[in-house]
Amino acid sequence: MTLSPQEELLHLLHSGADDRTAPDILLRNRYGRAAFDDGLIRFGSCTSSTPSEAQWRFGVDRLVELRDRTLRGESLQSIEHEVYERIRARLRALMPIADESHRLVFTPSGTDAETVFVLLLRARCGREITNILVAPREVGAGSLQAAGGRYFSHHTADGRSVNPGDPVSPALAEVEVRSVEVRDEEGNPLDIAAIDQRVKDCVDEATGRGRLCIIHLVAHGKTGVHAPSLACVEELGARFPQDLVVLVDAAQGRFSRTGMQRALNAGEVFMTTGSKFFGGPSFSGLLVLPRTLFPDSLETVADGLAAYCNSRHLGVDGSDFGVPNPGLLIRWWIALHSIERYYAVPGDFRYALLRHFETTVPAIFSDRKRFAIRTKSVPPYEGTRLLESKQTVFTVTPLRDGHPLREAEVHRLLDRLGRSLPHAGSPSLEEYTALQCRFELGQPVPLGHGRHAVRIAIGGENISQLYDASHHAADSAAAAMQTLSRQLEALCRKLNLLLENLDAY
Ligand SMILES: Cc1ncc(COP(=O)(O)O)c(C=O)c1O
């Protein structure tokens, strides 16, 4: 039986990463994201977004291309090699990674990028590693294990069945993780000085035992956290030039190219994904690694590495290992398309939309009896950097009778937001319209004491789509801002109706 391209694409999008890709009965991944949906208003790019129909059609075309090339006798390995080289060249052109001093390594997800990096570093330096994970609750749910070189899932990208918690390679059995919290028990952000101090203490302690430290610089966690401070990272770098490697966790994709340049110039490792801000399908990671940190030989970690990456992902010539991963290839192909679309939107339009989102969300969600809204604690950068200086994710605690919802209620709320609903009473026209709209928000984040917040995020696809829809207008930015405001107002109205009587929906 031959699958149609659509069926095969669906299968591939759900393959080649960890358990989170496995489809449920409605063919959605662990985050509830379907293969595509054109009727959704997407404000969930801090988790991942359901692809649009245009992205899906682009994926179908790539799948047909894959099939044609295979029928003409080309191997999947050689197609992967050619396509990843092309994606590398495009990313180098779009981002400040122009020269050859950095390697671009593709990983099945942001979480897997953690493990791949630990494997590569271990092979490079042969030292025992202490991995200092900052904001463990604000990165991937499996990041704590992944950063320790351990499986966090029952399956790996190459299809192995594994035990979560086991080391991915004997070479990593000694890796230890120190976590640095960024919130107190109440969920309130800790003072940046306290976070910096804890990081310094961890580095002092581990280097004192002769270990090599990785410190995570979280450049936008799930709720917008940036930590530790750049001053702290610079101070530690100067004190421990031989014993410290900085991994910038920009998995959210909410970074400016200026910020990325700073990191790469400083010799830091940069990690991002194509699946969050940029809006590609769920699960596609990228490591930008100084060549000086790339091992000469992969022998000591080859088996563990092959669970995640093949030689085409790593970009190593002359050796051919690891099974092809067509699912990841298609995901990255679609992600690149979205990244290119985003950067093709004029900078002043992007700037206007980002600023508009930042000021409009608090203005619309201003009812403090309904919404406890967190604005960013410490603006990380001032000035002209396009993304890092704006707030693109708002963490909102929905309140009922003044109290935060329980976890199950938050899930129900998110589920109902994603459906067109009939009104429980007699609606006004605005209420009727809002209930008809279907919204996608980010996954709930735990804030301690069983409380959960939801996240409202703007992503590259929102901006590209608003640009496409408005660029013929006399004042395209004004038209797009008006549409964005209307979408956010409808979201607020629907949330209010649901909070008034969640059980009725
Ligand atoms: C800051 C950060 N790092 C890492 C990850 C893990 O990325 P992935 O979901 O691709 O595994 C996430 C996921 O939300 C994240 O927000």
C-alpha cells in the first residue's frame, strides 16, 4: 500500500524525535498540536504552533520532492547532506554566523540539543562535566535529564526504546547537573543578584574539584526569564577561561541577531529551535558551536550520539554514520521557510508589531480581578535590538473569584479556547464572535503551589501573516496593528466568558 504524500507527511511529522511527537487518537502531538489548521488564531509560539495550511502545503511539496529524488536513485543520505548544507548556507546568510568558525548542528529538539552538546563536549575535552542548568522549570520539561546526559523519554530520534534516567553513553555517566532556580516558592522572580551568586557558587565548587562547567545563559525562558546576568557570565569567563563553557539557551527563538553576534564573538555556544518563535512544526533544534569545541574524533561517544544525530546533522565529512531522519529534515525545511519569511518582512514593520503587542496585551488584559499578568522583571537589553528588548510572551494567571485556576481547569480553559463554542446565555454580537474564534496559547507553566499560568505569545508566523494580509494597505503597519488588537480583544472576551462559567462550556 502506498501512502498519499499527505499521509506520509503526517507520519513523518510525528517521527524522528522523542515521545512528545507520538500522535494521539486525533493525530495531535503531546502539546495538542495538529499537523495543520488554518482556522486557529495562534498565540502559542512559546510552546510551538500548529502549522498553517500554507506551511503544510509547503511540506507536502517537499515530500513529493523527496519521493521524486529517491525514485531517481538518490539516497536519503545524499539528499539529507545536500538539504542540510543548503539550510546551513541560508542560516549563515540570515544570521550573524557568516564565517566558517562555527559549526551548525541540527538536533531533533531543543531538549536533545542539550544532550548532543554534552556528548560533543565530552568527546572534545575528555573531562568530567558539571552542567549548571538555570531556570530548570522554564526550559524543556526533560532538560534536567538531557543536560545530565540522560534519556528523558522512552524513545530516541533513531527509534531506540530506552529507559528515562539511564546515561545515553557510558562516557557521560559522570556528568552532574546543578540547577539554579529563578523563582521562589510563590513563583515570584528572584533577584538577579541572588541568581548570579548561586551560579558563581556552583562554578566555584565544581571547578574546585577540577571539573569543567557548562553554564546556561537562558536567553528567554518559557515566561521571558533572562538569567544569569551578562556581567556574571563575563566575570566567570574571565576567572575560569579553561574551565567554563557558556551555552546560550535561545530555544525560544526570541533573540536579536545583535545578541547572537555578541554570544558567538564571546566564544559561547548558541542553541535555538525553528519551532517556537519562528513557527516551524514542533521539534527542531539547532546548535551553533565554535569549531574549537567540536571534537576531532567522535569515537568515544558515537553510539550515544547516533541516538540523536547522523553525520549530516553534524556536518562531518568523510564519515557516514547514523540513520536518516526524514521527519526532522522536513520539519527543518518548513522551519527555514518560516524563518526566511519572517526576516523578509521589513524591519520597521516587525518593530511596530512587536511594540504594539507589548503595549496592547497589558492594556487589554487589564482587569486585575480576572488576570494576574506578569510583565518582565528585568528588561535584558535596551535600545534597538529587535526582539530581546521587547516583551513577546506574557504570562497570565487566570483568576476565578480572585483565585488561580487548578491545573485541570487551566487545561480545560486552553482546550475550550481552541474550539468554536455556542454561547451559554444570550450573547452580544462581540461575545458570539469571540466564542466562535479558536485560539492557541502556550502550554500552562507551573508557578508553584499547584498554580498554573497560561502564556500569550507573538511569533514570527503571526507577523509574516499580518504582513501578507496588510502590505497592500496604504499604511500596512497600522492595518496590521488593528487586526492584532482585534484578535487580542476577542481572546480576552472569550477568556472572560469562560472564566465566568467554565463548567458550562
Ligand atoms: C528556553 C527553552 N529551552 C529549551 C526548551 C526545549 O525545547 P524543545 O521543546 O524543542 O525540546 C524549551 C521548550 O519550551 C524552552 O522554552
